[in-house]
Amino acid sequence: MSRRWVPAVATPTRRGRRRWLAGAVALLLACTVVLAPPQSTLAAWTDTEYATGSLQAGTVNPPTNLQCTAGLATPPTFTWTLPVGGLTRTGFTWSLSGAFTGGGSLGASATSVTVPGALLSIGTGTFRLVANGPGGWTSTAVTGTVGMLTALIYSCSVP
């Protein structure tokens, strides 16, 4: 009987596993030491600047003396007196609310606006007017009431 040579299957030994684990730990430690975290740096230049300025509070004053007229086949017309003092006006914005919708913008020297009858329907609502100032600032609103009794009879009032 002849014996044939059969290669043995390599199985790791306990000693071989320990060597492999020790090598992996050593490699990990070496990477940690070599790859140190980045250091913070400061810019190599400096420059000192000084500035002065001033701030001033301001107010956009609202229009005063709001009045209105309306009647038979006469849509509401609101009139007012231009505000005095405060920041320079850039214009006015008016709007309707309640039973009505609509509005518009007016120039800085406008002193009246007629609400188009097409924006009104039977019912009542509120007219709102604000003065616009620089930088998007606005005044407090002045308001009035608008109404339409029939297709030809309009009304308005101010507090």
C-alpha cells in the first residue's frame, strides 16, 4: 500500500492569530501617531481699521385730516392732508378689506384717491391708508369705512 501525499489544510493556530492581532493593533497605533489632527493657524497678517458713524431714529408720519365723500353714482373719494415732519415720504399705499379687495400706490404728494366702483360690491369694508418712507418703513394706518348699498349708492365715513 502506498501512501499518497495530501497537503494539509492550513488552519490558523492560536499563536498565529495572536501575531496577526498584534500586527493589526500596531498598524492602527502607527496610523494614529502619523495622522495627527490638523493644527489651528492664525493669519500671518493683521490690519486695524477704525470707523465712525451715527444712527438716528426716525418716524414716518401718517397722513392727517382724513375725510371722504360719496353718494348717488359717486364712488368714495378719500382726501387727506400731507404729514408734516418725520422721515421723507416716498409715497402712499391704500387698501380695502372686509367685503372688498383691492388697493394701490400713490405718489409722495398725493392728497386724494377715488375708490373705483368696480372694486366695490354690496356690503361694507375698511379703507386703509399708510405713508411709505425710506427703507420700506411705513406710518401707522389711517382708516375709514366704505360701503355700497346698491349698484349706484355709495357711502363712506371716517372716525
